[in-house]
Amino acid sequence: MKQVVTFGEIMMRLSTPLNYRLTQSASLEVNYGGGDANVAAAVAGLGVPAAHVTCFPANELGQAAVQSFQRLGVDMQHTVYSGKRLGLYFLEVGASLRPSKVVYDRADSSFANLDPAAFKWDTILQNAQWLHWTGITPAISAATAQATADAIAAARRLGITVSADVNYRRNLWQYGQTAQQVMTELVAGCDVVVCSENDAEDLFGIQPTPGADNKFASMGEQLIARFPQIKQVISTRRKTQSASHERIKGMLFDGSYTETPYLDITPVVDRIGGGDAFMGGFIYGSLKYAAPAEALSFALAASALKHTIHGDVNLVTVAEVEHVMQGNTTGRLVR
Amino acid sequence: MKQVVTFGEIMMRLSTPLNYRLTQSASLEVNYGGGDANVAAAVAGLGVPAAHVTCFPANELGQAAVQSFQRLGVDMQHTVYSGKRLGLYFLEVGASLRPSKVVYDRADSSFANLDPAAFKWDTILQNAQWLHWTGITPAISAATAQATADAIAAARRLGITVSADVNYRRNLWQYGQTAQQVMTELVAGCDVVVCSENDAEDLFGIQPTPGADNKFASMGEQLIARFPQIKQVISTRRKTQSASHERIKGMLFDGSYTETPYLDITPVVDRIGGGDAFMGGFIYGSLKYAAPAEALSFALAASALKHTIHGDVNLVTVAEVEHVMQGNTTGRLVR
Amino acid sequence: MKQVVTFGEIMMRLSTPLNYRLTQSASLEVNYGGGDANVAAAVAGLGVPAAHVTCFPANELGQAAVQSFQRLGVDMQHTVYSGKRLGLYFLEVGASLRPSKVVYDRADSSFANLDPAAFKWDTILQNAQWLHWTGITPAISAATAQATADAIAAARRLGITVSADVNYRRNLWQYGQTAQQVMTELVAGCDVVVCSENDAEDLFGIQPTPGADNKFASMGEQLIARFPQIKQVISTRRKTQSASHERIKGMLFDGSYTETPYLDITPVVDRIGGGDAFMGGFIYGSLKYAAPAEALSFALAASALKHTIHGDVNLVTVAEVEHVMQGNTTGRLVR
Amino acid sequence: MKQVVTFGEIMMRLSTPLNYRLTQSASLEVNYGGGDANVAAAVAGLGVPAAHVTCFPANELGQAAVQSFQRLGVDMQHTVYSGKRLGLYFLEVGASLRPSKVVYDRADSSFANLDPAAFKWDTILQNAQWLHWTGITPAISAATAQATADAIAAARRLGITVSADVNYRRNLWQYGQTAQQVMTELVAGCDVVVCSENDAEDLFGIQPTPGADNKFASMGEQLIARFPQIKQVISTRRKTQSASHERIKGMLFDGSYTETPYLDITPVVDRIGGGDAFMGGFIYGSLKYAAPAEALSFALAASALKHTIHGDVNLVTVAEVEHVMQGNTTGRLVR
Amino acid sequence: MKQVVTFGEIMMRLSTPLNYRLTQSASLEVNYGGGDANVAAAVAGLGVPAAHVTCFPANELGQAAVQSFQRLGVDMQHTVYSGKRLGLYFLEVGASLRPSKVVYDRADSSFANLDPAAFKWDTILQNAQWLHWTGITPAISAATAQATADAIAAARRLGITVSADVNYRRNLWQYGQTAQQVMTELVAGCDVVVCSENDAEDLFGIQPTPGADNKFASMGEQLIARFPQIKQVISTRRKTQSASHERIKGMLFDGSYTETPYLDITPVVDRIGGGDAFMGGFIYGSLKYAAPAEALSFALAASALKHTIHGDVNLVTVAEVEHVMQGNTTGRLVR
Amino acid sequence: MKQVVTFGEIMMRLSTPLNYRLTQSASLEVNYGGGDANVAAAVAGLGVPAAHVTCFPANELGQAAVQSFQRLGVDMQHTVYSGKRLGLYFLEVGASLRPSKVVYDRADSSFANLDPAAFKWDTILQNAQWLHWTGITPAISAATAQATADAIAAARRLGITVSADVNYRRNLWQYGQTAQQVMTELVAGCDVVVCSENDAEDLFGIQPTPGADNKFASMGEQLIARFPQIKQVISTRRKTQSASHERIKGMLFDGSYTETPYLDITPVVDRIGGGDAFMGGFIYGSLKYAAPAEALSFALAASALKHTIHGDVNLVTVAEVEHVMQGNTTGRLVR
């Protein structure tokens, strides 16, 4: 089978153990993750060949990050080594009505300072069937936006499916170009996008038709109208009860609207990467199932399971996801 | 007071810490347990003398297993040392809609290869008032089935109460005899059995009378009719909400039907051994209370508390169980 | 800004990790706390200068206790070093329907044996705006009761607000004087008291007027009538669902009655110090807000957050408390 | 085989992990030990039946202490439950030129306040062959000194060998009688004593003959002359190189003088209990070997191994001790 | 560059933390390793492409073992999944004069029961330059011996260098054929062998010429004479000072004799895999350096470093090994 | 007593536990330290009032760093909050012949970007008796060099003793000015300097007189001649045996030459901060002892003890240092 290829930054995550606050933690747990790399690892875990493309400093931390994805079967051979530091973030793990909190320390990372010319996309993608990226990548720097554009252009040339999680993070866009301008160009080259109503409004000025019953469908319809390459718009919806209790459903517009029932997750073991697991599940589901509704259902089950797993990455098998997808949510002991 | 004696395999349990998955655990927690030994430890903790009879390899792991039950006051002097390995199982601890998962590695253990002649039951039971075994023991090998039969026969000779948790595990029965045949013979010698409707059907072909209001009572009635030695049939019923949330009640048929209200346990700290705690509680309750309904109520409270305790064994006092039995389930801080 | 000064014993708390029972814990977590010191630390964390006054043995444990509050910005310069031991308590952390349990080992501590003359209250309080104490302090020994009386007298001389958490613990009062007699004298010098209906009855013989709709208001009214110095009577009310799930609201009587809505906390990370966080929040709130209802609302939000934080002390910022106070209780991830 | 019985206090030991200082340890490791109980556990581990007699509070800590020795096969059935607290000590683990440090918190323990009449020595010792005690026990209180005297008197009546580790700790003797007076009476009833030259001088005023080549032999000779019941005087000698490196040898005077070569232990894993392991080894060796020199050699090897084992107790087998006793000190991997 | 390919069993290693004894360890650390797989991982870490060939059960433990080597860049694509269990061993980590101890539990593993026909050696080795195996592999079962013979035959056909670590473990050879017979056939196909004087005598009846100054050279000479394919005989020599202190040197006979100076390692962090690191270093060194003495020197430095690293595998870079190889053994802080 | 004031960057240190390599550490231990702040903490621990002046980001990490020094009694009230990130470094802890390794990630920290005008040195130093800085501070940026110059100028104005640890780190000086130029100006204002022969040559071009018996004295003489303000030149000398074994002595030139004997430290628990402990000890010693040789001896003992303590800071008492200073280096257990 051909590869799913993802592109983006991998950061070291330093998280507090056992719901400790950052100021009281004498040790921090180390994980590596990124919104796109997590998708590669998720699909690799589901048995689909996957590669991730990124840029690391040539030191022990870059090596550890590579090993951490290599371990999960992600092909890391395209890693470019340049620059001086690995981006970091500190995660304070909340509980109940106290939110988890992220302190970023990612400025001036190797990835932010990458050289777009160092990535030979036609070579990288020669054995690929799918390219996935997130809106975080072009938000980091002009260089990373350029590399994203290059990747998409190559994918289009090679006839590869392109997906994006638009994931608009206002704070990140600080290098001079606007998210609206950059994302409009990039999203135009995509077949599948994860996009919430808020992101559609903020990035593309798309608002649901006043009085529309189904705001997501209304948004999706307009998005597809604006970007003819897009065939599917998907998203999760969260009814967050507390830092320890999530309710999520999946939504899909591809001309018509489909949604899944809500799944409850309580307690939440690790909230980070839930959206990436959804995307990874949707890619897998799209490759396996004829019906988009089944891909959506698989994606939602995968995302729900991710909330029960430590770290950024969804460590689940197809059988486990399908078990939940078929309605087995009671977590009864398996012998 | 005379001893409660149990017979069966004790395995090393290697469980993942903090809901980690097996593939991501850099360390595993060590506990020792077995469906019958857990009963011995439970009653010892409640102040009733208890002994467990088993077979271990003569190495550090056998020694550690002995010490782990000796610590709880279980008389381990009847341990036979022979064979080459301690049975193991790996426990991946789930959460929410992700189930806990057991990977067994128990084949060819010292216990499976025991020599029935090495156990001198008349001596072992000379100071006993109660013998308890589970359906796992005769499932392991012809040798362990023979030893179980020998123990029951000796108990009957000595006028000792015999109880069994029939606990049918299809995968285990692989040595050539059928569970139906072996268990029918063994259960015939019992006074008290833990048996669910499913197990009654699978093992003894007993189905609730069509249209019966109370399926458990119907099954219990037939079981007692089939096996005249049996006076009491008990069971728990689980309404598992998730790997982190159980609801359980206790049921008893001894001619008439009694049940307890449901108890909620959330979060579940450790699901393993909940049934053994129920049995241990029922033995203690039967020795203490005149009314079987009180024994059942004590057993259910004991089982509920077990779900909040790490490891296979129920580490609780009589006062703690009675506190819950009396309806105090709010867990209010005790100073 | 002037200091909030608290007086009382700080104990070493040795608690079981991960809901282990005391008999199975191979290690114990170390924290330091006390009902009044926790208030000092809470207000220091909210940006108000705070000092705590206490007595420690001149050994490594006393030093560790000092450092643990100094770390949080509490001025510990008034610590008196005398006596032989630091009071201790063991905390077994419960879960679900199994309660947490405290085993005290505080007899004959340095604090119990303090010399009241060693505390120069006029000096200690010269830069203070508020003095807080709890009913635990005068319960310990005649010496600690005397020191409490001295502190209150000095505060009154200096025109400083005095608050008390009456916190009646029957078991503690063993040195010959009755709680009723001692507390009546001490509470007479207070402006603000935390007092539940039960404590009002046990300590002061105050019972709500028969048939009163609002028992707390009725009690508060009588308390203020009895002790004219008191202007505000406050309390939390708990509807404990389990050791892992609390529901709490705040109540205030200051001539008229105010209460907050209930807040749910599930899971509870650490129940100890919830009341101290409420008091700390109320002091901060009283200094900041004109309306007592806002102080109460701040206090309740602070207390709720404390239940999600390990250790005795409430490690939260003003912004975090106000976030909850404004109704944001879903714990949504903060980036 | 008949039992070796020991009598004395068991304390909870709270030690710092990984050479942390007390003021920086966020958790403490829990062990239970006592100079005499450690001997019981050592001989039980070597296959000799052993019982320990002591007094605990009737709470979780007393229960945990009982379980911790029960686990090692020590008969704890003679435990008396009375009094209010378990004695504690804090152990800061040193390294290199920084010493380990003990902070005691043992005053007013259950053991210190025991009732001598609660111990029925003729019953306790009816199945014993050896009684062992240490000089710490009579140092604690008049009550513990009386109980020691009672135990020795019963042992003499029953013809049981009595041994003592005189272990003079100046700080402990605070209840009014002098160590000199009390120990003289108690030691008079002993067959075997562990006694260093310093202790002989401090307790009994015995000084080596001026100019004696062998000070230990000179002391031993005088001790035996003074106390005719004594047949063997033994001791270890330490050339402590650092907190991480010990050199020890064993010495014996029983009319003639014997010593072992020095053994080097580096690194030292846990220094506590090295002397108790020596005594336990000597008891075992005396029961097994005809030649006292072999008993001494076994004792020294046992003590050396103890320095490599966490906790107070020597967890070694006869084969392991004999391996070192035969000169195998290179620690070559055993497969 | 072409691959170095290794073949053999990978076991789960469960080791005690912090020098605890097996009977006192509440948790065990998980590593995966094998005498040949460790060589693959070592050379991969040094930048040489490497693959390992083995057989695992199709369960979570097999998956974890695969991931653990995949993480280090070892190509695991040739893994065959069959059989029922992963071989295990328990490692009790010693210190000072207490040896480390291994308790094996490897019988009846997936690897032992492998089907030789499942390994297509011509395909597996098509991109290889070197095949390495150890004497443990043919010792396990007739099937594993056959697969080893098949691999060597294929390598010879393809003109690939073959090396073996003869590593004679008497206890393993239990399937009916003798080590002498099997190993003689297999070693005949090798170019490089690790062989000690003891192993040469036990396996091939080769004894150093009486009176030979250099026993290793004498043995090597005879070995090469007996097996003309062999060009180099190498070995380490250990002067084990204690479980915490090793002294090792390297020896080489390839017609003439070369040796390295001794290196001291104290403390030893992890003794397991020291020999495999030596072999991995020698393969790397042989590929890089013209002079065998340099390869030997590199191998010894690599092995010495391995003793300072947790786990079975040597996690070092070429620069780090060369640093030690050049005489920098003082471990001076690198900034 | 007046304060010792230090100025410089505090970084978060993320170190591997138990000698793990960075690539294999699933968690990292958190400490905070800096070459000058460590001196403040050391003297505070010895009972001398101390303040540290620095610049932090206004986030949780800055808060944690403040608390970590506040805990040790260091006055942190002069902290300036500005900039965006806390400098970090990763510490891989070595063992034996494998060195510890530091990976810095300190570029663009809050401290590097500080505004010199934000520090009001006349106010900060108004209650000071001693100012200490290290050569790391002016190496970071023009701003930090300016602030250092400002501090020294203020100290000179106020008649405060100034000390510096010249500590030349070639890699740091990257902002355009040379170390030689900047340090020459700054050192001219100092009374006491820590300077090795290497640093004297690199920074000031000072070489020991050819043929000089005592190179340190020769260097010291020239340094004092060049910088008339300097009265004392001190340094440690290391004979590093391995990452686990240091030998250090102290040297002093103040017109005449003094040195201490070597002290051995094995094992080394934590090498970082050994020099800072030396400086802290020398400041304390200078304030306490008339004879500089005693100050030096105290400094060396303090530094030796630091090597046995986790973290950057020397957590020792005066009594402990004096104990070693008096020759007690055997680490014999203190009860």
C-alpha cells in the first residue's frame, strides 16, 4: 500500500504527572508530538504505511523525537537536520473544573527556521497516496508556509489526495502574512478539510446562512462552493463537561450532512491529540470503507479512544476502534 | 476458629501503571493473585484463619508469591514446590470506554504440572471448617482437576462446608476432558456455589424457565434440584458503565430469592478480584450472620470496596465493610 | 499592602500515592500543612502579603516545613524553635465509596508544648491587617489556647480584623478545659467566623429557631447576637457524593443571607484543605470586592479549585479563581 | 526445629530515596525494622523458625508493621496491641563523605509504654531454642527493661540459649536507671554477647589490659570472667571508608580468639541492619556448624551481603551467604 | 551501505529497580533484548543499516518488542509472527559482592517453536553485507538450529561475511543434539568468531598448547587451523572486581595476536549486553578501520561504555566511542 | 547581618534520572539553578542573608524558579518580569567513563533580553555587604554585560565587596564584544576572583612565569598586579577520575599561596554546582574566619559535600561543612 505522508513540526512535550501543577512538579514526563505527525503515527498503528516530514536540530533531542515516531513505524527518513533547537511545550494536566494549560516555548525552533528548498517533495511523495497537513504549519513562519505550499503543489502534480486540519490559532500568525491570505491559497489545493464553523468564519469569512437549521452543513456547503477541490468537510463537536469528562460527536458534509451520536469519555486520560486521532481515523476509514458515514464513525471512535491514552498519539488497533464503533463502549474487561 | 482453606493457582500479575498501554509501559507493577487465594486473603483480612494450598517453582518468584500471601496472614505451609515456572499474566489497565485487557502466559506452570499425590488433603484439612475452589482450577489440567476432586472428597469425608465459584472460562479447558463433564462431578460435592445464568447454561445446560420473571431464581432452583448438596446459589450482577464505572448487586437463591440494591463504583481503581472479594465476604458473612440476606449484603459491600483497592486482594476490615453495608457510600473523610 | 497573619500548627502529612491503602504503600508522599498556615499560603498565592506564626523542632523536619511555606511566599521569620518533634499525620487516600482516612500522630509536638511568652504579638502583628486562627489551635493544649488568646488580644489592641474557623474537633480537646468555655472567650474577639450549624450547637448551644426556613441564617443571626464583634458568619455546605465527587456551596450571613450555587468537583484530586482555601478566598475577596456576595463567590470558586490540587495548599492565581467564579467550570484546555 | 525468639521495638523507617536530603524529599520510602526483629527475620530467611515479640498500636501502622515481618515468615502471633503510636525514625541516606543521618521520633511509643505483665514468657518461649535481645530494649523505659528481665529469666528457667547485642546508645537511657546497672543484671543471664571494646568500657568499666596485643581478646576475657554465663563474645569491626564504602571483619573470643579477613563493600546500598545481619548469621552458624570460626565466617558474610540490600532486613539465602563465605566476592553474574 | 543482519531470540527482560531483590520489588522495569538483536541495534546506533530477524507471538508483547528495536532504527520487517509466548527473563540487579541473578522463563517461546521454512534467507539477505548470530540460537531447539544453518548457508552463497559469538551455555542445550556437533557445523561457515578459551575447549576440545605463553593466541591458532573459513578470533577478558566494578580488555588473533589495555568501569550501571556491544563495535570497526587493532580498540571502548547504560542495548554514537578509544576515560562533563 | 547579593540567569534544568541517556528518558527531573544564584542559596543555607537578582518571564516557569530559591531563604523580591522564555538546559547524567552531557537551550531568554535600566542597583544593594557575579552573565548579551557593569559600579560606590567567578565559556560570547575586552573592565572592579590558569591565559593573556614551581601562584601574582583592586585569587583543582569519582583541592593566592589537601568524592551524586558551592563557602568563610586558609578549607569542604547532593544548590549546614573541614570524611552514620 502507498504511504500517507504528513508534514509539520514535532515538539517535545513536558507534562506534569498525576495532575500536578507546573509549579509543584519535581519531574516532567516526556512525549513527542505534533498535529500532523500524530496523524501519521495513528494511521501507521492502523496498518497503513506512513511517513512524516519535518526538521530537527542535530542533537540528542532531535534524535529522541525521531526515535519516538520511528518506534511506531513511521518512516522518518526524510527528516532534515538544521537549526538550533527543538520546539517545546509544557503541559499542566488539569482535572475536573481546573483546565489543562499549555505553556509554549516553540519560537525560533529548527522547524520554524527550515529551508523550504531542503525538502524534495517529488521524491518524498513518490510513493504516497495521501498528503496531510494542519493550519499550524503555515502559521509558524514564511518558510514553513512556503514548504507547505510546495508540498501541496507536488501532491496535486502527482494526483495525491490532500487533506488539511485548518486549526486556526490566532496567536501563532506573527510573521507578517495573514492567516486569511495564506490559508485561502493552501486550502484551495485540498480534497478533505477539518474545519469548524468558527474557523470557517475567522479564516474565510464564511457564516452559516442566517436561520439555517444545520450550521455545520451550511458552512460546509459554502466552503465547498468557494473551494471546488474540496469534497469533504469534517469536524468533531465537543461538549466539554470538565477537564475530566468530554462528550464528542463527528460531523461530515460532502454534499449531504452526516453525523455520529455523541460518545462520552470519563475520565479523560489525555486530551491532547484527540483531533489528530479523528483525522487519522478518517483517513483510515476513507481508505477502507465505501460509505463516508462509516469513515466518520470510525474516526469518532478512534478519537474517543485517544482520550484514554497517555501521550499525543493514538495507540490503538483497527479491532479496538471497530469494537467501539460497533457500540461497545462499556469497557468490559477483555481476557 | 477453624480455617477456611482454598486451593488453586497463584499467578504473578504484571500490570501497567496509570492506565498506560502495554506497548508503552517502561515498568510493570507486580502483584500476586488467584481466584481462590484471593478468597483466603480476604477472609484472613476479616479475621478468619485461612490457608491456601498451591504449587510453586522453587525459585525467587515462587518465594515472592508465598511471601505476598503470608504477609496477609494466609497460612502457606502446605505449598508444594515442583515444576519449572510461575504462571504469569499481563494486565493492561483501561479507562473509560477502553477496556482493561489481560494477556495470559500461564501454560506449563508448576501448578498445571502438579502431582495430585503431593497434596495430603486429610492432613491439610484437619483444622478446616470450609473449603473453597473455583472453576479455573479443574480447567487447567487433568492433574489439577484430580487434585480438586481429591480435596472435595476429603472435605466431604471430614464434614467441611464446600463452596465453588464455577467461573467458566472456555479458553482454558484444553486437556481433553470437557468442562461439562468435570464440573458436573465436582459441583455435586458443593454446598454453596457462585454461578451466573450464563455459566449454568454453558456448564449444566440449565436455562431459566421460559417466561420466568426472575431468571436467576429460576436457574438457582434448577441447580439445587440437580445437585442436592447445594443449598445456596449466589452471584453478582454487573451493569458495567465503563472501564471506570461499575454498578453491581448481589443475588442469592436458597429456596427463596434475595437481592441487594445496586452499588455504584466510580472510579474503579482495580477491577480484578471483585468476584473473589464477593465470595470472601459471603463466607465471612455466612459464619457471622444468621440471615443469608445479611451475608449477601456484606459480600456485596466487600466486593464494592475491592474495586477501590489496588491488586487482586481485598484489603478491608470488618468495620469498613459494615460501614458500607449500612448504607454509608459517600466516602466521607474519616479522621 | 499589610500582611494577613495566621497562627497554628503545621504538621507533616504522609499520604499514600495513587489511592493505595496505608498497609500496602511502600512509599509515602510528603506535604506540610495546617488549617491556618494553608490560609496564609492561599492569600500569598493570590498576591496578598502573608505571614504564618508557629513553633517547630530545631531539626531537618522543622526546616523542611519552614521551607515548604517560604517557597510559597509566606513570611516564616516569626517561627519559634523549641520542643522535640513535628506533629505528623498519615493520610490514606480513598476513592469512590472508600473514604480517605487520617491517622494522627501529633501528640506532644513542639507546637503543643510551645511557650506562649515566646511570641511577641505586638511585634509580629505590627505590619498586619488581618489575623486568622482556627479552632484546632486552642484545642491542642493550654499553652496554645493561651497563645491564641494573646494573639487575639494584640490584634484587637492594634485594630486588626480577626477571623476564625471554629472547626470543632471533639477528639482534640483533652487538656482539661472545655471547648465551650475556651472558644466562647476566643470567638468573642472575632469579626468573621466560619461556623457550621453543628459547630454552633456543639460549641455555643445555638440551635436554629424551630421551623426556620433557613437554618444557617437562623444560626448566624443568633451567633451575631451573642458575639457582637462578629459581623459575618460564613460556611461551606458539602453534598459529598463519594470520596471522588464533591458538591459544595458557600453560605454567608451578615444580617442578611447570601449563598452561591453548588459547584461539582469530580474527580476530587485532594480533599484536604478545601475549607482553608474557602477562608483564604474569603479574606482575599473581602479585601478586593465591595460586595460580600462577591467575596463569597470568590471563596467558593477558590475552594472548588483546591479540590483539584495535590497537597494541603491552594496553588491558584486570582485569574484562575475569577475564571471559575464567572461560571467557567468546563475545564476547557487553555493554550 | 525450635524457634529463635527475639524481643524489642519495631519502628517505621521513613528514608529518603536516591540519596536525597530530608529537606528535599517529596516522598519517603517506608520500611519497618528493629535491632532484634531484624535478627528474627534474618534467621527465618535462612530457614530457622523464628518469632518476634513486640507491642504495637492497634491501627493501620501497627498492622503494616506486623505484615511486613509476617511476610518474611516471622511468627508475629505474640504481638500485644496497646498504646497510641508507632515509633518512627527518619533516615537521610548519605553518600561518599556525607554521612547518613537518623532523626528519631520514637518517644512515647506503644512499645515504650508496654505493660510487662502482658507478655507471658513461659508460653511464648515454650517452643523456643534461643532468645535474643539488644541493649536498645532496656534503654527505652523501665517497663521495657522489666520485660527484658522477665524474658531472660524465663529463658534461663527453660534452658534456652540467650544472646544479646549490648549496643549501648547513650541518648536513649533517660528513664532514671543507669545503663550500667540495668545492663549488668541483664547481661549476666546471657550465653553469647555482641560487645565492642567501647561498649565494654562504657557499660562495664572493662578496659583491655594495658599493652595487650589484642584488645578485643583482652576485653572478651575479662567479660567472660565477670559474667560466667557468657561463653562467646563477638563483634564486627568497621573500617568505614565513606558512607558508600565499608570494610568489615568479624571477631570472636570464646577462650581463644578468632577473626575473619576483612570484606569490602562498595557501594553500600543500605548500611542499616548490618550488625543485626551479623547476629542473625551467627545464630544460624552456631546451630549449623561445629566450629565457632565457621559460624563467625558465616556471620560476617551475611553482614556484608546485608549492606547491599535495601531495608533493615537481610534478605539472603544460606547458599548465597555460603557462596561469599567461600571467598566468592566478585559478584559475577549468576544465570 | 548494505545491512548488517542478525538472527536470534528477543526476550522481555523484567529487571528490579535500584538494586532491589526480586522478592522485594513492587515493580519491574521492562526492556527487550537478545544477544544478536543487541548487535543489530548497536551497529544501527553507529550509523550502519541493520536488520534483525526473529519470531514473535502476535500479541501486545511481540508488538512492544518490535517497536523497541524499530525505535533504534533496526529494520524489523522480516519478523515472523507465530507461536504463543514471548520468552522472558527476570533480572535481579546486584551490587558490590552480591551478584546480579537471572531467572529464565523462556521455554516454549514463539522463537523456540519457529518454523525454519518461514524464513526466506535469500530474500532477507539480499541487501546484506554481514550476518551475525550467537551460540544461544542453535541451543534453543532443533528448529532454531536449522534456521541458523539455513541463514549461514544463504550468506555463504551470497558472499556475505558471517560472524558468530559462540557463547556456550550448557543449560540451554536440551533438545537432543550436542552443542559440540551442532556448533562445529555452524562455526565452519564463519569468518569471525568471538570465542573464549573455555568455550573453545568445551565446544571444540581445543586446549592451548601446554606451556604456551599466550593461551588465547594458542587457542586462536588452533581454531583457525580447524576451521579454515575463520579469519579472526576475538574475545573480551573480564577481571570482575565486584558486581559494581568490572575491568575488561579485548583480545584478537588473526594470525598474530593483539590486545587492548584494560578499561575500568565503576560503577557498572548495567552489565547485560557488554559482550554484544563488543561484537557490534567490532563489526563497525572492521567496516571502518583498515587495522584490526583499531577495530578491536573501538570494540572494547564500545563495550566499556555499554556497562554505563541501562538496558541491553548500547546507546552510543561513534564520536562517544572514539572519545574513549582515544584514552578519554575520565568522564569529564561535556557542555 | 547585611546581605550577600548575586546577579545572573537562573535556568530550568531538566536532567535524566538514574543515569539514563537523554534518548531513553521518559521523564526528566526539574531543578532550577544558575552559577550565581547557587552562591546566594549556598550562603543563605549557611545562615547569611542573601538576595538574588534576575529576570524571568511572567509565566508558571518563572514563578516556579522564583519559588525554588525563595524556598531556600533567598530574597527574590528584586526579580524583574519581562521577556518571553525561561532559559533551559538538558542534563544527561553520566557514570564511570561516560561523561555527563549538557544540551543548552538558553538563547533568547528573558534574562538575555533584560533591560539594564530595570535594575535599580543603589536600591537593590542598599542593605548588602557583598556582590557576587560570574563570567557567564556578561557573556550572554550586551544588555547583561551592561547590567553587570552597573551592578559593580554601584557596589564600588557603596563600598561593598565584589567577587567574581570568571568562568570563561567560549561558546557563549556571541553578541559582538570580546570576552577579553568586557571581562577586563568588569574584573577591574573586583576584590576576590575565582580564576584558573587557563582562564587567566584566555581572558587576560596571563601565563605563569616560565619555569615557575607554582603556576597558580605565578598567575595569581600577575593577576593582582594587573588588577590592583583584587586581593584574593582562588580556584579549585580537579583530578577527575571518572564521571563518578572526583578529587578536588582548593588554592588561594593573596600575596602568598595556600592550598588544601585533596578530597575524594566517590560516588559523585551531582557534579553541577560544585564550583558555586566553593564560592559560597569561601564567602561564608571569609565573613567568619580571620585566616583566609580557613575560609579556603571551609570552601573546599563545602564544595566536596555539594557533589553528594542532588540539584544545583548546596544544601548543607555550617556544622556539616565544619565536620568535613575537620577531617571527618568517612561518612560514618550520624544518629
